[in-house]
Amino acid sequence: MKEPLTVTAPGAGGGRRRQAVRIMRATARDAKRLTRMVRDSRAYEGHYAAMVAGYRVGPDYIETHEVYLAAGDDGRLLGFYALVLSPPELDLMFVADDAQGLGIGRHLIAHMKERAREAGVRSVRVVSHPPAEGFYLSVGARRTGTVRAAPPAVQWDRPELLIDVE
């Protein structure tokens, strides 16, 4: 990334402080905290809860795909994404509930586009959580269709988008 992101973010001790956000490759040792972020996300409360109940980001998944995390300079996990290269898809993207609105999601998307470009990818598919569609549109994605519900795991239609990286 050309410009590091500095935000006033929640720290490990609970207070807010100014800190730099670093994006780094996740390792197998990060599996539990990435899984916890997915399962604890307020975006998946209520009728969306079934989608992440029992969901696991395993060490094998992290080693197989391009998984990057955003952390404050105190080491606190602020967000992460998972890019599958074949076929190109943004499979997972989460920002900590108390860190949303700070630019971390945009920083992760910029990093993802850079990684995809380096891998020779021209565009990345996103099957969005319905409430997140507006975010993806705001970072340049375009809607290409709808992925129909697939009960019992996914009981609602989801927007399908494409992010051009070139």
C-alpha cells in the first residue's frame, strides 16, 4: 500500500487511541480469531445468524487462499479478507463491529485489488451479504446479478457483484 492508514480505533484495552493499521498475510495461527470475528459479527444477527453458525476459518483455508488481516499497532484484529484466485472471488470480508466506519474496509479492498492485480486477475466476483451491498458499490463494484437462496444454509437471495482491479 502506498499510504498507511492511521485511525482512531478501539485498542486492546478497550479505549480508543490513534494507531496505524497494518495489513499482513494471515497465518494458520490466526484461524481462531478470524473464526471468532465471523461468528461474532453483528451483521449476521437475527435471521442471518444461520449462515455463520458453526462457520470456521480453518488453518488449511488460510494456507490455501490469499487471506490478509488488518491489525492495529497494538496487534488487535480490525478486519480481514480472503481472496480466492481460481476462479477470482472475494470469499470473505469482515471488519470488527467497533471499527466500522473508520476506513478499514476500504483499505482492505484497496489491498485486495493490489494483490489480485499482482496475480494477473482482471476482476473479482463478490457474492455479497445483502446489507453489505452498498459498501461494495461505494468501492467501485458493479452489480451483475443475483445468487438465489440455497436453503438450508442460505435462505435469502444475495447480490452478485464484480470489482474490476485493472
